[in-house]
Amino acid sequence: MRRAERAQRASHRPEAFTLIELLVVMALMMVIATLGYMAFDSLQTNRTRTGAVDRVSGWLLYAKQRAKRDMLPTGVRLLIPPSTDPAFVGANLATQLQFVQQPDNYTGGTCQSIDATTKTATFTGVDFIGTDPSAPKDQWAVQAGDYLEVYGGGGVRRITDVPSATTLTLQNAPDQAVNAPGTGNYRILRQPRPIVGEEVLTLPQDMVVDLNSGRSQGVPTRTTPTGTVNEIVFATTGAVTGVGTGVGQIFLWVRDNTVASPTAEGSAIVAVQVRTGFIAAHPVDPGADPYFFAKDARSSGM
């Protein structure tokens, strides 16, 4: 009787997995986990790229709208990290943007004289620097890179230095001489400056705007007290204005700096139409012309 009971109990026991079955299941779980990680990593890459593109496009659109609101040319300046950063030594990669705005022309006082030999313009009743001479030069009322025009006509002359609160150094002397007692018929055409109080805008980690030749194209450059900068400035009409805007389109190449190939997945192009100021984001065409999609001015992009 006991023997029969033991046999009956044994028949109801669940069968155990063999070692081979366990190994097969573990292998399948590893494959599924790997595929899931790859899909998640790709999703994260696309999400990061989309976030960077959305930020750049949104900042440009905000600058364009602010130009219309404030009735002053407004734009964004692309900032390249200091060359002391090992990841960016020798690279022309922007990781931050900064809002800039062009103030009204500077007038007032008297332009006493302009020395054609030294190309020095002397003024009275003016203050080009302000009450704090130690303030950064890009916060002065008049800066290197601004332009001087006298007598309301003729060629404008670029200012290369502001030696003091009442003197300017010019790249070239004006067409018309200015002698004592001078003239109040002059104006200084001031170029865009960083907007005081506005925070610097930062792209998501590892995302950059690649300003190297063959990547971004048609981006205007300008000389400032701190060096040459890339910036896109919108006029009050919405069109792109300023130096170097003779091209029809501007292409900003946004990419993941950790990816070896700039044309690989994770790259996109933010296009700006110079004449209309229309802004759109596009994927990089993997074909012969990576700008193929962005060149269609009618396309709304990504």
C-alpha cells in the first residue's frame, strides 16, 4: 500500500528543467535585453537630437518675434567653448547661444576732428565707455565693430578701437575731412550686443552646432571687441539682416558630438530663409547632397 502511494505521489511531481533548457532561456533573455537596450539607446539619441533642434529653432523664432515686438534688430550669437576645454580644442563647435540686439544709433555731442594720418576721431560732449571703464568692452556704449558716418552721407568707416571715452580709431578715414570747430552731423551705427540680463542658452549634453566648413553654411560672421562671432540677426520685418547675409539660406548643422561621423544618425539641419526669416528643421539627407531636404524653401521640415 505504501509503495503504491509513493508511486502515485511521484506521478504528480512537476518535471524539473534541464540544464540545456535553462541555458536556452537565459540566452533568449540576453538577446531580448540587448535588443531592448539598443532600441532604448536609439530612442534616447533621437530624443536628444530632437530636443537640441527644437531649442535652436525655438530660440531663433523667439529672436525673430522679439525683433518685431521691440522694433530693434534681434538675433542669436553662437558661442564656442574656450579652447582650454580638451573636447573642443581646435574645434569650431557651438554649445551655447546668446540673445543679441542692435541698439539705436549713437548721436550727440560734437565730432571735433578726424586725423586722416592716424585715423583718430576726436569728440566732445560724449561718453563712449560709460561710468565704469573696467566693464567688459562688449557692454560699452560704442564698441569696435561699430561704424561712423559723418555729414549724413558718404561711406561709413568701421571702428577698430575705442581708446578713450571721447576718441575712436577708424579702419579708414572718412571721405570728407572733419576740422575744427567740428560737426554734430554724425552718427555711429551700433552693431548687435548681448542683451543685458539674458541668460546664456545651452544645448543638451553632447549636442553641438557644427560651424566647420562643409557643415553649417551661410552663417553670418562679424567682428566684435571679443573677436569674430557667428550670429543670426532678424530685422523688424522678420528678414535676416547684417553683415554676410548675401546668401539665400542659412544652414545650422546640429549633431551629436560623440558620434564619429557628423553625417550619421543624430544630425539635423536648421534652415533659415534670409529673405523671409522662415525657420524649419530637416533631417540630413544620407545621399550625395546632405542639404537636399533643407533646400526646399516650401518644406516645413521635421
